[in-house]
Amino acid sequence: MFKIIKEKINFLMDKLRRKVAYVPAVSDTVKSLQDVGLDLTEDQNGET
């Protein structure tokens, strides 16, 4: 019983760590694109 609970907790913690680790990677990628002149925050097609 405790083994199953421990496995579930480890699984959930692993998912949480992966989500937290993903956010800075995306932020770094967007910053790198901005450094080379691509700004992903601007609306390129003029629609609102």
C-alpha cells in the first residue's frame, strides 16, 4: 500500500519538476530569438 502511494507521489513530483524546468527553457529561447531580432510579442498580421 505504501509502495503504491510512494510511486504516485514520485510520479506527481516528477511531472511538477518537468513543468517547472520547462518554463525557464522557453523563456531562454524567447530571449535568444529577441536577441537576434525576432520579437514574438508583437502582432505581425495587424489583427486585434
